[in-house]
Amino acid sequence: MADIEKGKKTFVQKCAQCHTVEKNGKHKVGPNLWGLFGRKTGQAEGFSYTEANKNKGITWGEDTLMIYLENPKKYIPGTKMIFAGIKKKNERTDLIAYLKKATAE
């Protein structure tokens, strides 16, 4: 079972430097993640994406984020996201549970 509080802690430690989650949040080095689930790659309004992100053509959900967050550069070659990834599956599961809640409330 996913732990949303652990996921929030992971977000703060590993993601918040580059991303925000709140509605109408600003873009940083990475895009604001509000409305992430169900959105296609490279589609956050007002963010300058690489062609790789725009052309990947997948829709973000639990399954796609699980793969992407393990190794972003492998899943989307050419992405400008300089994050190495999260190798521990349970840590990704917690983070995704947090993101699902935080990007939709």
C-alpha cells in the first residue's frame, strides 16, 4: 500500500527543487505538475519542452510514471530532465500516490 506522506517527503527531497504541484503553480526548471494524470507528455501550458517530450506521445498515469521515474533519460531519450531517477519501486509508488493526490486537489 502506498504511503502518501512518504511520497510527499520524497517529492520535497527530490522533486520540489524543479517542480511545483499546486493549481496555477509556476514553472521552475521543470513544469508545474498540476493536472499531470491523464495529460500527454510535453503539454503543460507555458513550459518549453524538448521535442523528445512533445513527441513521446504517452499519457501520464501510474504505469507510465512508474517507468519514467525509474530512469527518465532511458524512457524519454533527449529529455532535458537531469534527474537520475528513483530505483526503489516502493519509493516510486509512494511518490506517485502523493502526486496523484497533490496534482488534483
